[in-house]
Amino acid sequence: MQPPRHTPASLAGKVIDAHGHIGIHSGFYAAGGYPYCQSVEGLYYRQRAAGVDVNVVFPFGSHPSGAFPYELDNRRLLKEVYEFCPEYAERFLPFLCLDPGGQVPEQLAAARALIQAQAVYGIKINPVDCRSPIRRLGTGAGRAVLELAVEFDLPLVIHAVPQGVDEYSTAEDILDIAAAEPRVRFCLAHALLFHLDLLDQANRLANVWVDTAAIKIQMELTQQLIRNQTLRGRRLMDLDWHDPRAGIRQLAEAYPDLIIWGTDSPAYTFITRRQQGNDQWFDFRLKGSYEAEVDALMAQDTATIRRLANTNPLNWLFHERRR
């Protein structure tokens, strides 16, 4: 028996981690990358140890044996949450993964059946992982993903980076789509690599939020991209790049209603070689920990913790515009 569907009232006062993965990333495993998997039970014990109450979770990747993107992964996520581990189900808010660029009608038919059968709380899109430029979400068949979000009042979380970091997840395109579609609530993942112009633009849109997942390694990656000139000429936040606690504090102070906390568990460590474009590859060697992500939040004052881990995520999850 499934638990009652969560509401803002049932989640009031809870510490919500707005970005987590469940399942297997078979591509990372085959390529020798790490991490490559996480179970509901494993994340539950991380939560208990760290004082986290609830997780937004979505599939880690798309298994190649599926008939269309995320066919197996979305079904398996809901089965794990609601059938294999029902004793933990009230701690999880499952999102379905979708690819706006491939076999969209098949994906949406399957997604609609899952949404109608079980509690689903949102949609996750990782453009670089499925190698679909996010601009496809705003045109052609991809627009049907937005219509599905409107139909079932589901928020989106999208892997997002400044233009030039990869060819697929361009935050500038996502913000244009969000501005043109105010009926949908968007969360742009990974702090936009602390890009001030993008954060300012996101902050001007009432239907957009930005998450911190995984802040320690995002701060390290940003420094790496500065050194290799990828972010040359960009206006970035002036951070203490070695202190995730300070990074969270400065984001929360500058954008109090915009920022949502998330750990990216288990991808707070990211060690793999990933295709970033047609002829573009990047070697990630980033090591963090669940404890560091939780510590960066819990080091803040009580009001900031409540805002980043409860008030802001609830507004994003449940049809509340920021202003």
C-alpha cells in the first residue's frame, strides 16, 4: 500500500534534499566511472545518519536495453520506492527522467501511465547525459514534455551549465524556455557554476529556482574551468572557493528566495570521462562526500536552513511562484 501523496502540510518543517539519484548508471559503470549506483535503502541510511528527512529522487541514467529513453529506469525507480521499500517510501519524492530529443511520444505515453498509477512529483532532464540539446524542449516534439508538466502540475529540474561548458545543457536556453512558459516551474541544477549574469536572470523569473547540488565539487569544477579558460570573460560570484559553507551562505544571502539545497547523492563525487559535445570530452576527477554537502547546509543559521531545505523547495514543488 502506497503512503498518502505528500503535500506542503505533510512536508512542513522537514529537511528536504532536492537532488538525488536512484538506480544504476550503466554507462558510468561500463566506462570505469564512479559512482554508478545507489539504492533507496542506501540513501535512507545516509539520510538517517545526517538528519535529512526527505529526498527528491530520479533515475541515475538510461539503461541501453530499454525500448526508448528511460523506459526501464522510470519504472524501476517507482517499483523500488513503492514496492521494494515501502517502509521508506514517505521519505522519497520520485521524479521521472525524460529526454526531449528522442522517441518523445513513446516516453510520454509511458510517463503518463506511471503518473496516473503512482505518486510522481516532477520531471528531471539531463541534456548532457542523453545528448539532447535542451533547446529541443522549447520546440517541436519536445514541447510535449512541457505540456505534460502543465497537465499534471509537475515541476522540472534540469542539469544546467553556462554556454560553452557542454553543447547540450545550456542554461541560457533553459532560461529562455522558462521565460516563455510561465505555467511550468523550473529548477536549474548545480548553482549555474556561480555565473552572476545567469543567477541574476534566474532571480528575475518567478517560475525559476536554482539548486546547489553538489556544491563542493561544483566550486572545484568552476575553478578548473576558470584555469582552462572555459569561463573566460564571465562574471562569477566572488567566493572563498575552498569553503562550501561560505559558498552556501553567499548564495543564500544574494538570492534568498531562489536557492534550493541538494546533495546530488551519490554524484557528490564525479569521476568519469564524459562526452560534452560531438567532438568534446572532459575528464572529471571530483571527490566530495555526503557529509560535506550536509555540513555546508547545517553550518547556516536556522532561518537559512529552513529557507533552503524547506520553504524554497516546497514553493518549487507545489505551485507557488516566488513572487
